[in-house]
Amino acid sequence: MAGWILIAITALLLLWIVVIYNKLVSLRNETINSWKQIDVQLKRRHDLIPNLVSVVKGYMEFERDTLEKVTSARARALYAVRMRDKAFAEDVLTQVLGRLFAVMENYPVLKSNENVMQLQEELTSTENKIAFSRQLYNDLVANFSTKLEVFPDNIIAALFAFHKFEYFSAEEADKSIPLADISIRSK
Amino acid sequence: MPITFIEIEKQKTWRISILFFVLLLMYFCIAMTLVQGFLFLFPIHFIKTGSLFIWNHPSYLLTIAVISLVLAAIHFWFSASGAVRSVMNNIGATPPDPEDEIHKRLMNIMDEIHVVTGTVKKIKCMIIPSLSMNAIAVADLRGNSAIAITEGLLSRLTRSQTEAVLAHEAYHILSGDCMEATVATSLFGMYAAMLDKLQSIGDEDRSGLHPAFFLFWILVKLSQILSMFISREREYRADAASVRMTRDPLSMAEALRLLLRNWSGSGLIGSGIEMLCIINPQATERDESKGFWEDLMSTHPPIRKRIEILLRMVHMSIKDLDAKVNSKSEAVDMSVFSNHIKQTSGETSAFLCPSCRQSLLRGSYEKTKVYQCKFCYGILVEDIKIPRLIARRERNYAERIKSLAQAVIADNQKRLALKNLKNTDIKTKHLIACPKCKNPMFRTFYSFAYLIEIDRCNLCNLTWFEQDELEMLQCLIENKITARINL
């Protein structure tokens, strides 16, 4: 009798482990997938920027340094490796691009150029997608981290060596220092 | 509380099963009424068993239950499975044109919504070629879903506002609200119509009605109220979800304000699917009043309340928003539209304006009822009413109409003369479709004495006057102005 009870308990325990393990795996895969989404969008943005710069260049002789900033920010974003650096570089790129769009408002010629307008729309759309996929990724990372830390689940997580993911965001301390250095001088 | 939209999508929508049970009960009631009626008509068999009432025969009840289950399942499946395509066809929505910049923008925004929701399931976006302002989301049991937005709304919203509106609609689809509403609509629309018929029969012979009929009646009414409650509560939730997706409550509030300020179109979106729209297409003043009963009976919560909730998130009041929006140039177009509303107060009709595809308002003109489009001021008149309009002389005509009429008939006479001389047809212009039967209308002169061109449908006996045409005609006839050139 006691043996049967022991077997039943073991079976229940195993079942519980399997359920939690599967849950963790599916959450992890969702998170990885959403990271890929960000990656796709970032790549798309990096591809679009040189096009925009080359089209705009002819019209905006006087804004040479704004354009250069965009190009260099892109290059930095392209070669960032660590998650935190990447997030930071992308933040800078977003800001610089925003400034470029603001400056472009002053050139009516550009507004009437269909090509430029299309590129701008594409870039805006990509920017939004980056922001949104980032939101989704960070939500999922938070969700996954919670799962890894709450009580019964953390045992299984430790058992099968699940790791937390890093948030896609530049840390506040990093953010404040170099930003000041770029932002003010543009106009 | 689900954290991401992926989780929302995973949640099973248990409320659909409630609808199914309501449907099942309804079928059960119908079947019971029928069988009971049959028993009263042919009581021979049952006199032997001693009871005329069906609830004394459990085996019959069981059979009825099984049959109604099968019927309900069949109905449920058919009404809900092909809904997307049928609704889209019904409202005349077309896929966006990728060459068009605004449509391209819409498609981009739709992609962004897919990114933010993180779902694999694609939502189609469609365009309704109408000047009215509304958006609608539809989903069915096969997993198809679509969001349609009218050209009128699309052209007036900024990028971020469009984003907010689409996010709102996307939430309806993801959370399963849409499927529910589609099912509810197809079920209750049909039964409400049937009930009306039954009631009109019942007026003559009320004594023959079975109590099951009343149960049925109560169920239909209850489910209508239930679906209203569902619909109202979820508008708030969809607003909240839209804010969570776009992180931009202000845009959503601005978009809603735009919808509130501009009279929304109706007609095009037939009644019965208003639950699926962002704002009720039949919206009248009633929806914005704060009375308890009105509040209870409308399918959408008052927009003002929705805006207030959104604005609270950004610590603004409605006045601030008004001031902010008015400072922009858009304010001009709004005042124009609000004028239109005041000028033509009337009930909406089932007819659509042939050029604006906006539903025509039934209002009075020269003391008789005509259908007028409030956008292009075209007027649709039944042929029998034309003599009345011409006979009545209530209106005074502006000098503008008089001179315009003279110019027009002179021009038309010249064209007619040329046509007669050269014996060729005047170039055929595109013909407009009759608002009632959708066949092309004839473009002819009212008469050869009064050369005003009108569009006539000979099948429905309707005449369409474009702006000023009716006034010109009346002016000509009253003042006896005929074309001067004599050939």
C-alpha cells in the first residue's frame, strides 16, 4: 500500500516538473522569437538610412554635420555587440534621425520629392516597429524573469539551468553621459 | 491579468459558449412550441396517455433537445464561419492600393500592429470607399479577421491617430470580442426580425401562444441587452489596450474627439453590425446624453466618457484638448462639418448617395420628404413628388441660382443643337448607380423646354438631382425662363 502511494506521489511530482518545464521552454522561445523581431527591424533600419542620406545629401548642403551624425551613429549601432551597447547606440540613432526629420521639415523641396517621402514613411514605420517589438521583448523578458524567480518554478529553473534574458534598454547611467555630448550642438 | 497580447490570444473565449447555449435554448423553445401546437391540433394519440402537455412525455423532450442541439450547432457554424468575407462584401470594402501613399501608410501601420501584438495570425486591412468616419473589425470562426476603415476617417487622422484606432480594433480581434459580436449579430439579428413577425401575428390571435414563446421572447431581449453590455464594457478595454500598444493616450483621445465632432456616417454600415464598429454608426444625440436608460440601451459608451478616461492618463482635461486641437489648422474643416450637421437634421435612410456613398438623410424640402446627401447636397426624389416640388413656391431663389440656371440651359441648348446638327451622341459620361437598385441611372434633360440634366432610374421611379439642379429647375419653371437661342 505504502509503495503505491509512493509511486503515485512520484508520478505527480514528475508530471508537475514536466508541466513547469514545458511552460518555461515555451516562454523562452517566445522571448527569443521576439528578439529576432527586433533584430530584423534594426537591420531594416540600417539598410534604409544610407538610401535616405544619399537622396537627401544633394538638397541639404548646409546640414552636412547632421547627416554625418546620422551616418556615424548608424556605424556605431552596426558594430555594437553587447546588448546594452546595442540598445544605447540604437537610442542615439533614433534621436539623431528624429533631428534629421525635423531639419528636413525646413526644406519644401524634400517634401515634394516622392522618393524622400516614401523613404521617410518607411523609416518612420520601421522606427515604430522597433519601438513596438522592443516593448514586446521587454514585456516577455520581464514575464520570463518573474517565472524564473517565483517559488516552485525557480527550483525547476535552477535544475535545468534556465537563464534570464537581458532587457533591451540602455541603463540610465550610461545614457546620460554621452547623450549630452551629441544633443545640443545640432542646430 | 494577461501581460502580453500573445496571452490574450491564448485565452479561450468562454463567452462564445454562453451565446451558444442561449441559441440552444432558443431552438429548444421553438421546437417545444411547435410540437405542443401540433399536440393541440391532433390530440388523438395523447388522449390515451391522458396528458396533453409535452412535459409529461420525457422521451419527446429528449428528442426535441437533441434536434435543437444539432440545429443550433449547424446554425452556429454557418453564421459564424464565413462572416469576414460576407461582412466585407456587404459594406463594399476593398483591399488597399499599395501605389497609393496613404494606403501604403495604412499597410505599414498594420504591420506595426502585428509587431506589437507579436502574433502570427495576420489581420487583413481593408478600405471602405465612403466619406463617413468609422472603422470596423470582423473575425470569424475560421480564424480570418479584417479591419476596415473608411476613406473619410483615414484621410483625417494623423499617423499616430490611425495607429491608435487600428490598435483599438486589433484588440477587439485578438481578445475574441469580434468573433463574439459576429456570432451575436448573426444570431440575434435573425431572431429579432423573426420576433417582430411573430408579434404581428400574435396581435390577432394572442390566445394561441404557448408560454415557451414568451420564454423565447425574454431570451432574445435578454441576449440583446447582454450583448450591449459586453459591447460597451469592451470598448473601454479596447481603448486601454490601444494605449498599452501605442503608449500614446493622447492620439487615441484626439482620434475619438474627431469622431465625436464629425457626424459619423451610417447607412453604409448596415444596422446589426454596429457592435463591430469603433463608434456606433447610428449614433445620434442620444448616445451622448447622460441619461441612465439611454446609457443602458446604446451599444457604445458615450465617447465623451471614453475621452475623459484617456485624458486622465496624460493629466489633461477636455478643454485642454479642445484648445490644443483648435490651435491647429484642422479646426477649420471641423467647423465646416459641424455646420453641415446643423443644416440638415433628419433621419438617416437606407439609400446611399451615389457619389459620396454616405447615407442620405430624409428631411423636408418644400414641405415634402426628400432624401438629401449632407456632403454634396444632392437630392433624391421619388418621381411622384416632383410635380409637388415644382408646384410649391415656398422658396426664394438667390440671384446666383437664377444666373446659374440661365447659363446652364444656354450651354445645354448649345450642346443639344450641336448634337442634332452633327448627329453624334454627346460623349457618354460615367453613369451613376441608382441608390435603390444599383442599376445605372439615365442621364436626361428634365424636358426640352427646361434643359436641366437629371439622373433618373426608370425601375424605381427615383430621380437624383445634384447640388443646385433641383433649385435651378424650380427657379426656371417658376420664372418661366426657357432657353433663348431659337433654332
